[in-house]
Amino acid sequence: MKLTIITVVKNDKKNLLISLRSVFSQKLKNFEYIIYDGMSNDGTRSAIKHYLNKNVKYICKKDNNYYEGLNYAIKVATGDYIGILNAGDQYYDSQVLSKIFKKIYSTKCDILFGNLIYLNRKNRPTRVWRFPILKLNLISAIKIASPTLIIKRKILLDHPYDTSYSIASDTNFNIQISNKKYKFIYLDIFLILMRTGGLSTNHLTFLKKMREDLIILRKHFRFIFIFIYIYKIFLKLKTFNLNKFF
């Protein structure tokens, strides 16, 4: 069994280096790392060139949005399972991939996900996403911390990210796979430290993300979509209760 980790980046070499160093700090070494670069012009390749080796693929290609690049990277991946590490995000500690590998190997699951901590620019925790999920369905899929997902490559090839959404396609994906009969594992440990300010957390793209979320929820939940959106907001507000976790 082999893991592939994918980072999609464009003109963000500083954050890419944070993720890259986190990947190389992992105790597990049996994985492939794909860096998909959407034609950066900030010297990204030069900044990472000494990290490139036979286990690291660097792809520089023009795309229309993040998810188009991600779908392409998934197609060229050779791992049985795929994890996505966005530029600036990092693994909670050096044992994360080893723990994930052991859990997948022992359970033969199709999908694994866990908990996430949001960090501000000063690397201080601002939110904690931890919602234990006992059964995966349309409602509980909203509780998935998307950056923690590890998924069979075949599932991602069968259900590529919808590129008509430029920010919230992962929400659409999570709901879409929730009504399939995939074996999932919720691993109740922290897997990812996520830096705020990216596509899904940037205040500049808030209105666009809200619009995409509402379109997606309406598609899946029809006339009750507005109540699901309110529920989603409620879950988000709960993540600010740091005293519950620290």
C-alpha cells in the first residue's frame, strides 16, 4: 500500500515550504509527494528544487482553478490512497502519516479523516474542528474536516472534484460520497494544523464561498437547504471553543 500526498499551489512559495518541510519530517517514508504548481511566477520551482527527488513530482501546468489542478494531480498519482495538504498547512506531528498508514492497513477502509486545528499568522490556535462521526450520511458529512481526508484514489477518480465550484467543491464532494457504501474511519486524533487565510478561510472570498455553499446545499438538500446552512454555521461557531480542547 502506498500513500500520495498532493499540494496544489500558485505564487505561494513561502507557505509551500512550510508544507514541504512538514511532509519531509514524517517518520513514514513510503509515500509519494506531488506538488502541482498552477504556473507560479514567484520563483516557486527555484525555492524547492533541492527537495525534488524520485519520490517528489513537480508539475507546472496552467489551470482554471484549484480543483482543476487537484483533479489533474490525482490522475497522475501512483498511490493507492491520497491525502491533500494545502500550501501553508502542516501535519500535527511527525507520526501522523505513520498512524494513518497503520490504521488504513489494519481496517482496509476506503476513507479516513480526523481532527484539525486552525492557526493564525502567529501560529496560535484559533479554532478546533473535532466532531466525532459514528455514521457517515448527508448530515454528518458536513462535519468532515476536509483537509484531513485520506481517500482511495479510485474513489477520487470515480468522483472528481466539480470544477464549476472554485472554493467549496470539497463540501460538494463530501456530501456526494456520504451516500455511497464506502467504509470510513474517523480517527479521533489531530492530523492537520491549518493556516487561516487560504481559499476557504479568507475574508476576501467569504461571499463567494457562501454563495457556493448555498448552491451546493440546495442541490443536495432541496427545500431544507437553508436550515442545513444554519446548522453548518452553528458547527463553525462551536469550533471557537478552545477551552474544550486545551
